Amino acid sequence: MMDSEHPLPLSGIRVIEFSHMIMGPSCGMILGDLGAEVIKIEPPGGDKTRHLPGVGRGFFRAFNRNKKSLCVDLKHPDGLALVKELLATADVMLENFRPGRMATMDLDHATLSKDNPGLVYLSLKGFLPGPYENRTALDEVVQMMGGLAYMTGPVGRPLRAGSSVNDIMGGMFGVIAILAALRQRDATGVGQEIQSGLFENCVLLAAQHMQQFAVTGEAAMPMPERKAGYGIYDLFTVAGEEQVFLTVATDSQWATFCAMLGFDDLATDARLDTNAKRCAERGWMLPEVQRRLAGHTKDAVMALFDKHGLPYAPITKPHELFDDPHLNASGGLATIGTEDGGETKVPLLPLTFDGRRLGPRMALPDVGDQTRLILADLGYGVDRIEALMTSKAVVGSARAQALAS
């Protein structure tokens, strides 16, 4: 984290976040990590993302740090009125609901900019404007449409990537657009409406394969079936049935590889003396290398590759990253208080600012944790806050109530 001598880059920027799942929350999290005040608007009962089962169980904790929670019923006229009052003080608003949803509550950019012409308004959508814009999209949907699932799985078995890559990437592009719009607002005094599209994110990920076809006239094969660009760029099974990914990309790396493992016959084999030849001979070369490596332990192979500067990787499961020595030693993981009063480690943004990492500044919020504080900051007196609480226009968390008493 930065200290008082090194203020956070977005300190003083107020962001109002209407979002759920991953795309919007990841955008708000990045802005919060960068120092913005991010106020997450939650409905009574809280963001449904808090309660997802299965693979969705970690969504809320992964993408909602450095935020305040305001729990408000937007169907209640007093709740909607106070949100509009809050938006009049905002620099940025972001939302990731269906097209037209915000306009039904007069929370669209055209309406809000009348009272706040400097507002930067980001809509995170499944599709940018066009024939698809009203279709419902999820990460897996656009991976199927955008070429990524085809490239990930073997032929005939399209497979989604093992993370919500487009949702997270959509949030990142939303941040880029917000920063650009704020920069423009600094010059003009006027905000604008911007959008980030899930499908279009995925198409960008497929751009290299599109251009491969444009250059060669040959359609790209899925990654498991691809024509290798390096002689060795593969997963090998070693002693104890453990696996390790190894790369030998250049001719000098090949010479190093053969020398460090004592493969002198392979080093002098004329069929393998260039990377192009090694790619052509993979059919017999890879099984032979696999046979020779089978008796070596994973740790011994990795130690050799590390010593000689060759690329390698263990096959790591996500839960094992909590104990990764580099992440723990470098500050890539930070401990954060959870919404239920516990603690967990979270990966930080992969950035440094003058050598500093941007860490958590507050615990993950329970539903409505900061409702009272936000209303007081807007100038609401105790009696008015209590009246809103009584009418259920707003809700405060039990944790916040306990701390206040």
C-alpha cells in the first residue's frame, strides 16, 4: 500500500457501482485498488453474487475489495431519490445490467448528466451496439461465439477457458475507458457515456488467429492440435507420474538442454540441428525425449532448467497459489478481512508504483456496512437516516450497527 507521502493515483475520485457477478465488480475493484472511493449499491438482501454456489462461490470475495456498501431499495421512491443525490456528487458511475434497465429508473446517462455534466458513465455489456446488443451474454457464451472455446479445446470439443477471462478483461477495458474519459474531462469539464463489450473482448483475444488465417490462408487449429512453433513446448510426465511443462525454443537453448541432460547424441543429430527441423521431427523426437525424462524427478528437472535459464513451469492448482513462495515473498498476496469477520489472502493487481503494491484498505463489506456513513456524508441527519431505515428505503448491516452501539 502507499502511504501519505505517496497518495494513491485515483484518490479523490468517487465511483458509484451498480453491478453484480464479475465484469462490473472487477472494474470497480481495480478503480478501488487505484485509490478511488467506490460505493457499491446493493439491493435489500445484498448482491446475489454473495450467495452463488459451486464455481461462483468465490466471485464476491475475489472482486469486491476496497469498496463501501450502500444497501438501498431502488423501488422505494426515497431510496431512488437518495441514490440520485449521491450520483450528483460522483465522478464515475458504472453498471452492468441489461440494456435499458437503468433508463427505467431515470439512471441513464442522458438523465443524470443534466445534474452532473462531468459524470463519466460506463456501461459494461455483453455486446456493444449492433445486431447482438440486446442478447443476453455470459463469459462462456461469448467464448463459444468469439473463437476462444474453439481454440482451447481439442477438435470437435470446444472448451471454455478455466477462468472468467472475458469478464475480467471487460472490467479492465472499462477501467481504461474511464481513465481516458477522466483525462478528457480534465480538459473539457464534460463527462461522457462509454461502453465495454464482453463479446468484443473475446474477439480481440482471437485476433492473432484471425490474422494467422489472413496471412497464410489456413484456418488456425485448436491449441491441442496446433502446429508447434518450437521443437519442445510441451507437457512431460516424469518420475512419480508428476508433470512439468518444458520449453526449448531456440537453437542455443537446444544445445544447453542436451548438454545439461547428457543427450549428446541428440545434440549432434543433423535431423535436429535447427528449430524448424525439430518441429518437423516432433513425431519421433518428443516420445524419445519423454522416454529419457521419465526417470528424472520433477524437482531435479526444474532445478536444471532454472539453473540454465530455460523456461519451465510446474502444473499448479489454484488453491496451491496460497502457498506460492514468490507471491508470498513479493507481496503479491495480501490478507484481507472478509465480510463474515474472518480473513483470507487475495491476489493483488499485477502492478507496482515506485515499487509499491496496491493492497486492501478495508475489509470486504457486509451488506450495507457503510449505509449510515454514506448518508451522513451526504448531510443526512440522524433522524432522517432512522426514518429511511424504518421505511426500509435503506438497510444497514448488523456489523455496522454493532460497531456504532
